[in-house]
Amino acid sequence: MKMKFTHMPIILVVIALVLSSCATPAAPTPETIVQTQIVTVVETQEVKVVETQEVQVEVEKVVTATPAPVSGEVKVLLIGKPDEDGIDPLTGAPIPGVGQLETMFEGANPNIDIQIINIPWGSGATGYGPKTESMIQAQEACVYLMPGAFAYGQRGYLENLDPWIANDSTFEDVWPGDYLEQWRGWGPGNPDNQWALPYSGGNRVIHYDAVLFDQWGVEPLSQHPTLQEIEEKARAMTGINPVTGDQNYGYWYQGKYINWQFQAIAHAFGATWGQVNEDGTWTINWDTPEYLQALEWLVMMSQYTPPGALAADAMPDGFLTDSNVVAIIPEGETGYYLSPFVADPSLAERFRTTYNLQGPDGKGGLFIADPLAMATSCPNKPAAWEVIQWLTMSPESQKYNFDAGGNLPVIASSAEAIPALGQLIDADAILNQNAFAERRYPWASSEPRFALQAAIEAALAGIMTPKEALEQAQAETADWLAQQTSGSGN
């Protein structure tokens, strides 16, 4: 029994050793594994990213350096603005002189010195056309109010504004409809150029004196009057007024600007002046049956006009007053009526406004949105571009044009610039006539216009028959066009 108890501890030790050698080894600690995962991979990635970003930022700083603002002197030719501040004799409203426009511009563009040269519209040899020509030739200005932009662009005197528009990220087409496209045209080496931007708006509408119509018992003009309607109603109201006993006249025309009224009449008869050819030359046809019908009609209508109409360059005496004696007054221009209408809406209720005559295509009347153009000779074109944009696009400039001369705003937000316009009784015709106007005549400031003007005057004066007058206008126009083709007209 003793021996058995004596070996028991030894046996237990041996068994324990055997079991321990057969057991699964203990798992290693995770220290080494954690160190291996963290290692320096993350540190290497962070260093590389930071270094790459620092290099790129340094390059960007060099590329996006802020350029110096454009600056310097820019001379601008404007037409028909008031030289000094004044007072409207009809309404008593203040009329801002052109100096106020300069002040407004330089307040918004302090680095540019704008110098405005202001001339009257005039007529004939003393009109704006000869003065503009002499200034272009003498390189006297950078920016021009340019009704004849097509002709000057065709001759190479104007800057194509397409590159300026493309390179200016702030430029926006703020004009309604096709106003901007109206000033695209042919030029040397490029058949499609943006010669100008719309600046000064207007229209050519027909007015009628609602009081005279009522006194004569004649129905008011329709919103889109026809040649027949005008003829019948003008004839009915020429004579001694049955209520007042005054001599009344049914019709009116501005003899010195008769071409525009004549074009509306002719288009209503189906006439078209011609076309711009692919090479930029013009084909013009005055001596056609439709133009002959129009001139014969106009000569016939002259018997219903007051004395002095042929020599007139404005509206009839008494227009917008109780002393008016003319019933139908075509070719109403905004400078004559718009500011007075806004100041005293009762005037608009007496002197009603309709759309101009329309041709078979639904179009009719002169498109009025005189533009600003940049001369190729301009020594400071970056500043001139800023001038053109502000004058044509800013609400401040557009409101100045209205306050100074009754011009309609050309920008799409015109109702916002002058809210009172939309409240006039005939706002539809006043605001939308330009949408129905013919495409801008490219010859509007060129010799074909003046050849036809002289011929119409001769026919109205009885010096020539309508046929003879148109033949003369056609011959003079053809001679001038031939000179342009040969290059001697430049």
C-alpha cells in the first residue's frame, strides 16, 4: 500500500507532461499584425497627395491673375439728343440733356472717359448722313449711332462684333424677337457679321383724332387699317367741320421724310424693294407696277392734306392739342407722342394709335431700333465695347432715351423700365408695331433712299408724273449701284 501511494505524484506529473505536449498551442498576440497593417503605406499616400495639390495651386494662381480694368477715352456720336436740360412745353416734364447720360455712364464705369458728340437729325445736305460720313472718314469717334450700319459695314468701316460677343462671358441677348439679328449683314471677306447692337427704339404708327371722327360721324379706324379704309375716311372728313365750322383735312404726310410712309403704302400694294445678293451687292427695283400704284395713290391722297405738307418734316400744326384739324396722321413717331401720352393719358384717348399699313405678308412699316456700332479705326476697342454694352443694355440708358426724346426701350424688359407704357389705351399697337415691321432696309442711309425721296417729292409737286418719277429714281439708283460694284463709290 505504501509503494502505491509513493508513485502516484510521479505518475500524475508524467501524465501532465504528456497532455501538455499534445495540446493545441496558444494563439499568438495581435501586436505584430496591427503594426504590419498600419505600417507606412498611409503616410506615403498622404505625403504624395499634399505635394501634388501644392504644385497645382501655384500654377492656377499664375493663370487667373485679375487683369486691369479697361480705361481711357471713348468718343461717341449720338443723334438728336437734347444738348442741355430743358422742360417739355406740352407736359412740363423735365428733359435731361446729354450731359446727364455722360454722368450716369461714368458713375457706373469710373475708369472710362466717355465724350459724347451730339448732332441733330436734320435733312438733306445738313442731315446726320453727311456729318456721319465725314466723321467716319476723319476717324473722329469710336462708337456711332448708326442707322446706316449695313452700308458702312459693307464698306469695311465697322468692327464685326461677333468676336467681342463670343469672348465676353457676361454678354446677354436682352432684346426681344429678332432685334439683334436685324443688324447682321454682309462685309468684306465675311457674308455674315454683327455690325451693331440695338440702342434707341421707336415705331411708325398711324394716329387718328377721335374727336374729329366723332364730329364727322365717321367710324374709328380699325386696329389694322387698310388703304381703302383710310382713303374713304380721309375723303369723308376733308371740308368744313359740321360741328366747329373749321376747315378739316382727312390726311397728312411729312414731305421731307415721305419715303418711309411711301414704303408702307407700296408694301400694302405688294411691292418689295429688292434684295441683298450673295456677294453683298443690292438689287433695287423702284420702277415696278406695285410702286407705281403706290405713288399714284399717294398723289391722289395729297388732295386731302393741308397746305405745307410737302415741305413738312414733323407732325401737323396743332397735333396733340384742341386746335388739331387733321383726322388721319400716318407715320407717327414716338418722339412726337410717347412722352406726352405718358404724362397725360387723356391725350392718348383723343389721338388714338393703330398699327401701320401691312402687306400680303402681314408686315409693314419701318423697323425702328437705331443701333450703336464700333468703328474699325477705334484706338480703344476694349473700352468702346464696354460703352456700347452699357448704352444698349442697361435700364438706366434706356430710360434716359425715353425721358430725353420719347424713344421706346429696345430691351425685353421695357415694361419694367417704364411701367406707364403698358397702361396706355393703345399700348398694344405702340409696344408691338415693331414686331410687324418690315426687315430693316439696308439702303436706309444710302443714295437709293434719297433718289427715291426726290422723285416722290417731284410727283407730289406735280413736276413729274408718278411714272416719270419712278423711272428717274430707278436710273439714279442703278448708276449708284454700278459705282459701288466698280469700287468707285467708296
